[in-house]
Amino acid sequence: AQSVAQPEDQVNVAEGNPLTVKCTYSVSGNPYLFWYVQYPNRGLQFLLKYITGDNLVKGSYGFEAEFNKSQTSFHLKKPSALVSDSALYFCAVRDGTPLVFGKGTRLSVIA
Amino acid sequence: ETGVTQTPRHLVMGMTNKKSLKCEQHLGHNAMYWYKQSAKKPLELMFVYNFKEQTENNSVPSRFSPECPNSSHLFLHLHTLQPEDSALYLCASSQDRGSSYNEQFFGPGTRLTVL
């Protein structure tokens, strides 16, 4: 069965610093990997996905993620964090079945 | 309207009430989903509909009854709920073909409180 883990409940970063939100996955076949963001009182919003090809995927709002097959990871990154990036971030994986979501990581960017 | 809309945005109901949540997608997608999001718990997939046919029911109690009259509309009928059913209920849609890798688009959710 497929699964995804987000090892950090909370990540704090200073504005202007780089940020990383971690995600590891487990699937039996080739993974389709996604990142979503949820702002307060809103639904989830798609950021980016990895299907195949280049291991570095670029998405919305300056976010990117790096697929690492040997470490089964798909960490979300941004070179310079903004206060407006503060939100709940979800990693998700799909392997021919509906999406499986991680429990989420709350990102706080401090001015 | 564009995207995925949900009504109502907030709902308070007693345990003996009957209410319905509505979701509408304006994206031309063929798959629709209901999720439950509770505090400090992972997002829980409840139901999946593909071309109006239910393809997934994740052991959801019968007090939750989904209805999908067409590919654009999805309902969740609620009756005799329990306080632990209080949560944010999210609807999503996607363009799916079997093992498609298309992303899901989410509505803003309905915040449900069961008294």
C-alpha cells in the first residue's frame, strides 16, 4: 500500500531565508507526487507535481521540489521565504489509486 | 463562477437533523471526491465518483450518503450525525482516466459543527 510521511508538524523560518518542507513516500510502482498548500479557512491548492523526467520540479509562487528516488523523498523548497507563505503544506502520492495525503506540515515564516 | 464551489460554507446541526452539502465543479472534470479534514488528523478520503459512478467508499458510516446526479454536481446527505463528525468537509474534482496523474482541484470546504 502506498503511504507518505511528513516528519515535521511545524517548520519555522525567518523571512528571506530558504525553506524546506520534508516528505518521504512509499509505493510499489512509479510514484506520482504532489504538493498542496492550504491557507486558513480555504481548501487545498495545488502547487506542483512530479510525474517523470527532470528531478527538480518548479511550481507556483516560486516553490520547487526535488524528487530523489534513492531516498524516496520529495522535499518542497523555496529559496527565499515570504510571510505570506505561512500555511499548511501537504505532500501526496498516487500509484494508480486515489491520492494519499500526508498529515501536513505547518509552515510559519517570521518577519 | 469558476473552479470548485461548495455550499454552505458553515453549517451547525443537531444530531437529529438532516442536512445536505453541495459541491459544484465548473472545470469539465469527470471525477469528484469528498474528503473529511479533522484537526490533527490526516485528510481522509470518503467517496470517489467517476463519470457519476461511485468507485470508492472508504468504510464511511451510513449516516453519510453521497449523491452524484451528473459529473458537475456532488452532494453529501447527512443524518443522525455524531459530535465527532464535526470537521471541514472538502470536495475536489479532477480529470481522471484510470491511473491518470492529474491533480485534484479543491473547493473551499464546509465547516460542519454537530451539537
